[in-house]
Amino acid sequence: MDMTAEQKGRRAKEILEDGVFLSVVDSAKSDILMRWNLTDFGEVDARESLYHQGRALDEMLRGLRTLVDDLVLEQSRNKTKQGLK
């Protein structure tokens, strides 16, 4: 079943406010940074892999935040339209 943009935005907001999810994200970020800091400069492949893991995590969070922002924008537009009637 496809979700509407509003449903996606609401679900994304729930996810971003979920303490367990946030804890897992923070733990993953800390682990990536710690492992990156422990690599030698010559371990290019390992460092690049960890860098890309961090970027992927950030991109996932950005995607969720974008869905929430879209929801807020749509709600604002709807309020404006209702006010004009």
C-alpha cells in the first residue's frame, strides 16, 4: 500500500522522535567515528568505507527530515488556503 505524502511525513516525524531509533543512530555514528579515528592514514579503503557509512547514515536522516519539512510546508499551505476562504 502506498502512503500519501502526509502519511510519510507523519511517520518520518514519529521515527525522528523515537528514542530507540535516535539511540541506535547515535551509537552507529559514534562507532563509525571511533573506528575511523583508529585507522592508520594508509588504510585508505577502510577509511573511505567508514566515511561512506557515515554519509549514508546522514543521508537517511536528511531524507526523513525532508519528509517532515514537506509535511509542515503542506500543513502551512492548507492553513493559508483555509484562511483565504
